[in-house]
Amino acid sequence: MKLRLRIASFSAPLVALSIAFGLSSLILLFIGKDPIETFRIMFEYGIKGKSIVSIINRSIPLYISAIAVAVGFKMGLFNIGVEGQYLVASLIAAFVGSQFSIITPIHILFIIIIAVASSAMWAAIAGYLKVKKGIHEVISTIMLNYIGTGLIAYGLTNVFDEAGSDYELPRTPELPESGKMPALNNLFRLEDLQDLHGFLFVAIVVGIFYYWLVWKTTLGFDLRITGANPVAAKFSGINPNRLIIVAMVTSGGFAGLVGLGPLLGYFHRFTIDFPTGLGFAGIAVALLGRNHPFGMGIGALLFAFLERSSQILDLNDVPKEIERMLQAFILLIVVVFYEIIRRFIVKQQVKDASKKVET
Amino acid sequence: MNIAINTNNISKSYPGVLANSNVSIQIDESSIHAIVGENGAGKSTLMKILYGMTKPDSGSIEIFNEIVTMSSPKDSITLGIGMVHQHFMLAKNLTVLENIILGIDRPSLKNLGLKKYKKAIEEVMSNYSLDIDLNMYVEDLSVGEKQRVEIIKVLFRGAKILILDEPTAVLVPQEVDELFNNLKNLRENGVTIIFISHKLDEVLEIADQISVMRSGQLIDSVRNMNVSKIELAEMMIGKSLPSPPPRSTEKKQNKIIELKNVSSNNVDGRQLFKNISFSLYGSEILGIAGVEGNGQKEVVESIIGIEKLESGEIFFNGEKINDKTTRERLDSGISFIPEDRQLQAMIMDMNLTNNVIIGRQNIKKYKSNFATVKTKNAVKESENIISLFDVKTPGTNTLATALSGGNQQKFVVGRELEDDPSLLIASQPTRGIDIGAQALIWEKLRESRDNGLGVLLISADLEELIGLSDRIVVFYQGSLVTELSSEEVSPEDLGGYMTGLKK
């Protein structure tokens, strides 16, 4: 692609970001707060060393969740069920992982496999329902989220609850030491800060794997052309039903990893405080990053940054909700600008092609 | 008799195509006027002009003896022209009554005034002897009833001239009879009806006057009683047909593809085609003629496994392929040029390098042992096609959507001819593209045929069909009715078989 067009496609998120900050500033002014001062404290707090570690930790599950969603998006499949998939997987993996102890790498690998497999199977239900019964995946995955939440509540209290514990709330037994993922602080010489989750490495590997899968493999090619034009995809010999199952299972597989950052790095067990909402946040990050592994990385970091830095606002008497608004503004505006840029690029290409015909 | 519509030398061209050329047509008031012609003859363009959906490049239109200009269907409705489209525009979860008043006259938001409207609509219905239960939900109606709702809707808006676009295409025979009775009633009550069709039997049954169009021109307007079916068919097809240029090579003896008694129904159980049998040999082009919608498209789609067979067998190079997937069939040497390149053959938002892989994802050339795409080969192949087929593009990285139709099609044809397939199915390979691209594609198809390729060609363009084919089979209502030699085919024969006159 020509430089001009590349610049154009990068400008969209930047423009969206500025407009979103502008709109939020207006709202801050309206409620009588100084926007420049507000953003200044947010920024100042957000770049403290402690904050940065926290931002990276937060962005890990966000990023993986976005990738899970993006695999579906690439073929025009809307997996809204990442939420339920990772929660179900985290509970099962937390429980199974707490039942034995072996050397750390194998233990962690085992937990990862359990999580991926159970999440993929949970997601496969939606794929099966779409292929066999024609039920739209948005409906079935949303329903499966509710069912999953119910099953988790039941399972946590009645099946996986830690035996003989006097802790009031239900929780799975703690992972043995061998099942805990070591932090990276020693590696990066961050002695006095909180733990930087070791799952960061997994997230990076997942990002690279996702890129390879979607842009380099034949399966990824099939996913992309089905997303862009399902009719032509069918004429090209793709079996759409098979691909729906494969995509749903792959998306679900990625989703299984979402909860493992917090589980292996910090919680070490599944409790009722286990982080929720990451599946839905992943949809936003995937949109923001346009399903691109790099873009989604930036998006995850941005959302994590906003979440973290907004925590200082309460202390300064500014409503924290301004951060939610910022996120929503960014998303809305960026979607509009991506479309404008897409049209611009097509127009440019048409122009170039017709020039070629004339000469 | 008064004249309802009079057009003077209407012309309309689209890039590369002259859709209407100096069309002057007179339509009498209170008559049923049929307009017949093959697909692409210019009927639809003329109707779009009369309905205000598109403006003519030149020429004038008189409605009830007044020169008018229309810039949208809104204008034509005001002038008393209504159109019933082939695909109904009804909201199925509303009642008939609600559908008829939908979009009318801004009824107040508080009170739709349904009662008032109901009375008025019932009046219209009794005036024109049309009957329907206004309280039924549209989703519970039969196809014929839905069509009647469309007609009432248009009449209620004050239409005096009714354009029906192939109204019988969607109906079963009893419904056709009913429709014709209704149309006759409408005519008695002063309504002018323009009836677009390519079914000559029906036209002769219902029309007072018949106009025939071919290649954008009005060939003739005749009174029904003065014309025979044969004459009509001849006017539709043309008196002289092109003859294929002599070929220097011989057709081979090996059967490339053989269909034995294949039949198929669609999801509603309606028959798409039945008991079709034919063979195609190496170094041969077999043309499939037929008015669109007579099963030919479905038959060729069944060869690559898109359309499922009810019964019968398909052999490719001697091997039965009924149970093979589309992918397996394509990989074993069947190439397919679908009729709609933008919808079925290309991904408009992808560049040419990606588009060259489509349909060939699994062959060794584009798939490595690690299941990854060999992009380098794709770039090389698309460059190759661009130069061999003279595709005008800035490069391989250009999006397909940026190319003109002719260049897109040349690229698709190039892709389908690469790697020496043994069978090429080409459905309307040059529809809607410029003459230069057309000539090049014809040349390439002949060249490949001479090199041993078997080609199954579907085309509505008779010049193309006869000019390229060695033999022609004709489809009518899902059956293969005859086989003709392209060297000896007469317009009378071809037209007769295509319109069901000869069987």
C-alpha cells in the first residue's frame, strides 16, 4: 500500500481519540470540572511505575479476549459468548489444577490445556446450534453466557467448593505452588513493584499465533474470504458449516486463556470475585483494534490505561464514570472513522486504476 | 382509442452497453400490452424509464398526451403509473390493510384512520372486482394473493397504468389463470396494463398488443390476432444468426463430463430440472441455450456440487463424482466462471493477489506443507494473468473493486483457465462487459478448447452462444428439450425450442 494510504489508515484512531477527549472535556466543563487538570492528573497517575505494571496486567486478559472475538469477526461470526466461555473454563481449570502437583511448567501447561479445551467445547455448542438448527450465534452465545453463569454459581457452591474450609464464601481450593505462574519482576528488575504477571508471555505468543493463523494459513484465508463474501467463499469450495464449527471452536479456545492471567498470576483459585466482564470488553477492544494483532494490543493497553488512571479521579472529586464515557466515545467515533478511511482508500484505488486504463 | 403512453426515440446507454436505442412505443389506453424479449433485450431498462427509476439519455415520453419528465417513481405515481415488481415489497408481519396504506399520505400518528382507509380500499376493490381479506397477515397469504395485494396497493394510489414485471414467473398455473381474469377485469374498467414477459404462450393468451424487443431496439409492435408464435419467436431471436468460424482442430473422443438423468428440486420442493442427460467431449464447447430461469444455471451448479441432486449420476473423466465435495471437484480439474463475478467469483475488498487464490486454496501451488498460503506464487500468477489477459490495473495489490467490470472478468477468466483444467463451466462469461474484453475472452476460450479443454457454456447472448459452441442443447422448464448443431441452427428452431413452442 502506498505511504499516503498507510498514513490515512493510522490517522483514524488518532482523530477518534482527540474527538473523544474533546467531547469528554465538554462534559467535564458542563459539570464544572477543569478538563485539562483532570486529564493531567489521570495521565500523571497512569504513568507511575506501579500503574504501568497494573496496566500491563489488566491488558493481558483484555488482549486475549479481543483476539478470541476477532477470530469470529474475521469470518463474520459474532461470538458474544467469550464472557461465559472464559468463566466456565477458568472454574474448571482452577479446580482441576488444584487437585494435583507436578513440576511447574507441566502443571501450567496442563491447566492451559484444560482451560482451552473446556472453553472450546462450550463454544462448540453455539457452533453446533448454528449449523444444525440455524440458530444465530449472537442469540445462542448470549444465552450460553446466562447458562454458564448459572452453572458456575451452582458448580462453585456444590461441586468445586473447597472442602473443609471455614471461609464463608464458596471458592475452589488454592492452586499448589507448582500451579502458580511466576511473576516477571526479577526478569525486568522491578523489585519494589507489584507482580507483573508471567502470562504476559503467553499473551504475546497468542498474538503472534493469531496473526499467523489468520493471515498466513489457508484456514485463515478461508475465514477471511467467508467473512468478506460468503457466496464467493461457497463457490470457491469452502464448506461453510465446517468452517463455522472450526471458527467457533478456535474462538472459544482463545477465550479459554482469558481468565488464566488473573488465575495463574494472582487469584490462584476461582472465587466469586473472579474478574468478570472481560469477554464483553474484548469485543470493544477488537473493534478498536480492527481485529489486527497489533491494533488490538494498543487498544487493550489504552483501555487498561484509562481504567487504571481513572481510579485517581475519585480522590480529586471528579466522577470516575468519565472514563467509561471516554471509552464509549472512542469506540463510537473510531468505528465511523474507520469506515470513512475505508471509503477513501477504495476511492483512491479506483482513481489509480482508471488512470491506468486511460494511459 | 386514446393513447396512454407514447415514447419518442428513447435511448439509454450504460458504460459499454446500449440498453435502449431509439425506442418509440405506443400503448393504447384500456389495453393489455405485452413487451417480450430475451434477457438483456432492454425491457427492464424501458420499464425503469417509464417508472421514473432512471432517466433516458435522449427522447421524450408522453403520458395521456402530455409530455412529462420523471425523476423518481414518486413522479410516475402522481402521473398514474404504478409498478408491480417481481419481488414483492410487502411487510409480512403487517395486515393487508396496513400494507396497502403503508407510506401513504402521512396518516396522523395518533390515529391511522384505518376505518376510513378500509372503506376507500374496499371501494377500489369492488370497482375493479379484486377480492382479498384485508385483515389477513401478509405472511399467511399465497404468492398469488400477495401479488394481488401489490396490484390493489398500486391502484389505491390512483394508478391508471399498471406495469407488471414478469408477473407469472412466481405463480403456479391456477394462480396465473386467476391473475389473467383479474387483468381482464382491470382492462374493462379502463386500466392500461403493460405486461413484461418472455413466455409467448401467456402473452398470446392475454395481450391485445405485443411489442418485441431485441438488443435494445423495438423490433415491432403487432396486434395479437395478426401474429403467430413462430413469427414472435423469430422476432425475439432475429432472422439471421451468426455462424461459428470454422475450426482447425477436431473434438476428441474422451468424455470429459457426463450427466445421466440428473434431477433436482429446490427447498420448497419445486422442480429445478429433471432427467437431464448430456456428455461433453475434450476439445469441445457445448452451449446451453434457454431463457433464464429454465434450470440451466442450476444444472451447471450441480456439477460443482453447489446444487444438490435428487437423483441421477455425474461422471467427470469417467469417475462418478456425486459424493464429492465442491472442493474436491474443483481440485480435480473443474473450473467455474459463475454468472455474477462480483458476488460469486471475487472478493471485492481484497486485492488481486488474494483473488487469484480463490477456489484454489488447497492446491499445492498455493498451500505449503505447513498449511500456509504461498503468497509469492499468488503474486507471480496474478502478474501472469494481468499480462496474458491484458488486465488494466496499477498492480497486483489493487483491490478488485477498483477495476472495471471487463477487467475483473478478464482476471476471473484468466484465473479459471490457469493450470490446464479439463473442464471449464462458463456461465455468461462476457455479460455486461466492453467489446474489447469480450473479444479477448472469446479468443482465449477458443484457444483453450483447441488445446483440449471441454467447455460448458451458458449464455443469453446468442451471438456468443452460436459463435463459440460446437453443439447446443436447449433447456425449457427444467428439461433438456433438444440438441442442435451450431452450424445448422435456424432462428426458427432455436426460438421455437427456447420458448416452448417446439418440444
